[in-house]
Amino acid sequence: MAVEYLKKADKTAATGEQDVRATVQAILDDIEAGGEAKAREYAAKFDKWDGEIVVSPETREAAAAKVPQRLKDDIQFAHDHVRRFAEAQMEAAHDTQVELRPGLVAGHRNIPMGAAGCYVPGGRYSHVASAIMSVTTAKVAGVDQVTACSPPKPGEGVNAAILYTLDLCGADTILALGGVQGVAAMAFGLFGCRPADILARPGNQFVAEAKRLLYGRMGIDMFAGPTEILVIADETADPEIVAWDLVGQAEHGYNSPAWFISLDHDIAKKVSDLMPGFIAELPEVNRTNAEAAWRDYGEICVVGTREEAVRISDDYAAEHLEVQCTDLDWWLHNLRNYGSLFLGEETTVAFGDKTSGPNLILPTKGAARYTGGLSVGKFMKSVTWQRMTREANRDIAQVTARISRLEGMEGHARTADVRLEKWFPGEHFDLTLAE
């Protein structure tokens, strides 16, 4: 059957993006030139905060005392899962070496970065899970110094639960800074921190743009946009579960895409009918976000075959991809482009976002075509090395010299020539271009 859209989005994740580059660049330049004093000025201007920037041990302890024990237990529960999954990833990251020919040994090493900066959003929603996912993963990867920053609230400071979580996960330094000024402080090594080798975790559009502008001077985890969900379901799916999973992601923001690919027309129609009522059950701010997201970015597509569903899904390359169909192994082995995959109605994006273990910091806006989510590998660099005997130079140097001369790079060729002359005196080698 032809692909049929019961609902087609008017907008995409890139629609309506403000050009904030000039504003963000000006703030970064200002803070780089003015240092900590300028960062404090922006904290006062944007965060309405003039208290301590580097969160003291005493403030950390006071925050822990404010967190109820049940919440502490829940945070520890999630932290254990995230840590254990990251540790399993570390076990799979092996150093290696191989003898390519007699006397020539080459290899690679996985070396942790020296310093990481983790941004933890704390505006409308207090992202405890983001603190767990970013800091824990960096520490398991072996990063020497992990700095975290989170927006303080006027007269209060950083959210107590976020502070407790950052402390539990091992953040070496915590900065009470939000927005571009927080990113800049971590990037430029202000307030006693080492300049970050990598910046992790998205924030609002200004934070995302700051990371983009700094990329190259340091690494970043990924370019991030609004969160996304795509659900694929067949006739066995429960339309209420599908609808609630779509609503659960749409509440993130007015521009959060929620897409549904159905292999059954009746399921698609039931989900479409359920969405407005489920959205109406949300609290005010969440409801407003979800209404706008579903109105402008929501889609429902009906397809005839699972192969067609895979093709369309891979074109979307969604951040979160749920499959509520039979034969889940088939979907696991055939889907290619996604940030994280949730197989079966027993799992859902919210589990991955909060507690189950794999990282919630994932590629958006089609980036899943070429990258995965945050992992220990993002906090390490895979570097190569080689060692060679003099005898191995006999062949390697000759071929290198000839290829270099083919490319017109005589200086490269001479570095090979001089070794042959030193270690094989009196021998003749054909180091010229073939006629």
C-alpha cells in the first residue's frame, strides 16, 4: 500500500530557529577577554545570582540535608544502572596492536580526556537525570577533572537535588552558573577549573550555540536540538501506551517532534483520537508544550510493510525510537538510524531518560545517521602508535619514497632516503618514479 499520513507536521525541528549566533559569540568573546569578573556580571544579569560561583563543600552538605531519603535512594538506583552500563562500555574499549609485517608493529590506545565540562539544565525542569548521565559517564571513562555547572535560582542557588546528584556522581567542581556564561567558564578554565577538553549535555538554544561556536577549540558530545520520539507499532500494540509515550516526549517543549508510524490503520486512528485527551490531562506548562508540539510537529503515518516502516524510520533518524511490534529481533537487526532503541511496550523513553542505564544524551535533528549518544567513548580519544625495526625500513622506506615523489612531496621522500642511507650503506634502492 502507499504511505498514508493521517497527520502531517507543519514544521520540522529546524523550523523557527532564531539566529542567536551573534549574541552568543559576543558573550563568549566578552567572557574570554574579561575572565571571571565578566562571568559574574552575566550571572547577575541572566541568572539573577550574585552568590558563590564555586559551590563549597558546606553548600553541598547543606543541599544533601534537604533531599528526602526516598529521593536519595531513587537517585542512587539510577546512578547504579548508569554507572554499571558505562563500566560495561569501558570493558569493550580495548587497546590493541598488530604486527603488520615483520618488524612493523602498530596499535591504538584509548586515553581519557583530561578535563570535561558537563552542563546540567535547571530551569523549568530540574534535570537530575542529566547530572547522572553526564558526570557518571565521564568519571567511569577516567576523566581527571569533571566540572559541572547548573543555573542557580535567585536567592536559592543550584537546585538541592541536582547538587546532591552531582556530588554523588563525583563532580570535582560545581559552578553555580547557567547559560552561555556557564559554558564559557568551563571552556576557558575559570574559577580554578582546568579548561575543558570536551563539553557535554545540551541546554537551551543559547547553550547549544555556545557549544557549536566553541567546537574545534575543544570537543563537544554532539550538536543538539529539541528532543524527538518516533514510535513504530503494528496491530498488536496498545494504542493507549503508544499515545502516552508520544505525549511524554511532547511535553518537553513546544518544538519537540512526536512521530508515529503504524502498520495498522485502526491503531493509527485510535492513537490520533486519544492524543488530545491525554494532553489535556497534563499540568498547565506541560500541557501547553505538548499541545503546541503535537499541533505543529506531530505526525501519524500508515505503511503497509515493516520494510517500508524501516525505510521511513531511518530517514527520520529519530533521537528516541520505540518499536511496539511482534518479532522484535527482526527490528533490532534491520533498523539502522536512531539515537537509542526501545524494543517492546515493556520499555519506554522515560525509563531510558531516568533510570534504566543507557545514556539519555542522544543525537537529534537527523544526527543519528552518523553518530550515537553519549558514552564513555565520547570522553576518550583513540590514538594510534607505531614502532618499527631497522630491517622493516628496507621495504617501508622504499615504497614511501616512491609514493612521496609521485605526489610531488620531495621532503617526505628524503626522510625515507636518509634512513636507507644510514642503515643500509652501499645498497642500491630504486627510489625514483616508475616510467
